[in-house]
Amino acid sequence: MQSVIFHGSFGNKNENWFPWLKKELETLGHEVFLEQYPVDKWEDIEKKGKDNTQTIQNLSSWTAFFEKTTLPLLDKKKDVLLFGHSLSPVFILHLVSQYSLKLKGAVFASPFLESLNQETTWPFDVVNRSFYKKDFDWEKLKSLIPHSYVLYGTNDPYVPMHLPIDFARRLESNLIPVKNGGHLGSNLKEFPILLDLVKKISG
């Protein structure tokens, strides 16, 4: 089986539970891809302001990076699992839609499809803007992602609870609240429930 792990906005592949998950999946025999996508510096976005559109992180740059680094390595003869945190779940939907990727399943942590709309964290919306989309072909996505789970922290400081719930509803994903999980990011160096979900998806 092949697995791909995606980080989020202003993110790093070596943070959160990503390295732990990569190691655990490799122990299970998975071929795992965990790449560093182009990201901006928070302070640079603050300096450039809310109307800035010249971002390093955008849908085009991330799609081009995926197409160059990971897409050629995916084997159509093998089952593929995708894991996304924060912004990357909606990015995954773009990829699945654009390349008609047939997955074994996907796990989405703290996902959202639209603006976070919070005054204190507006730089997120600046770098995320080009990714936002709600009018996907949801029937196509459901057929290409037959098994999916959405996890969200009940006290997420960045993503209001209704956004991951809406994401799960549209994709008909299994919804899993994580009590006091925050943004399911830096507070979690390990995330054991993900391994349980891998077993469920793998059958």
C-alpha cells in the first residue's frame, strides 16, 4: 500500500504527528510519501497585507509540486491512502478531482472548504484563498474516495466546528470529534487513532 501525508498552511513536514505516522505506516509495510510543499513566512504575509495575492503557497504551486514529485510515484496497481491536515484536505479534493485518483481511502484532520474568517488569523486566509472551493463534483469524489474519515478538535482555535462537519457531510465521511484536540496539530506528536482508521480502511 502507498500512503501520502500532506501538511497544512505555513506548515512543515517534520512537525506535528507527520513523522510519527510515516514511521508507523512504514512499519506496517506502506510506501510513504511526506513532502515539504512551498509555504510563506507568517511575518511576510503580515507585512504584505490582506489583499496580497503574490503568495508562495497557492493552489497552482502546490499542484505543480505534487505533479512533479509524488504523482509519478503513485502506482495504479496499489492501494493508496491519503492523509491531510488543516488546509491539505481541500487540496486533496482538488487533486483527486483533477487527476481522477482512485483511492483506497482518506483521513482528513481539521478540514475546511472556505474562509476561516477570523480577524486574529487572517494570514491563513491570504495563503489559503486559491484553495477554497465548495462546488466540487461530490458524486465523483465519493466514488473515488470510497472510505473517508473526518477528525476535528472540539476546541479548535482556528477552524470553527461547523466547517469540518460540513466537509464530512458533503463527502459523506465518518465524523470523529476529538475532545480537547485543538487543531489536531502541534499538540499531537503521536496520533494513534489514525492507525485504527488505517486498519478499518484496509479491511
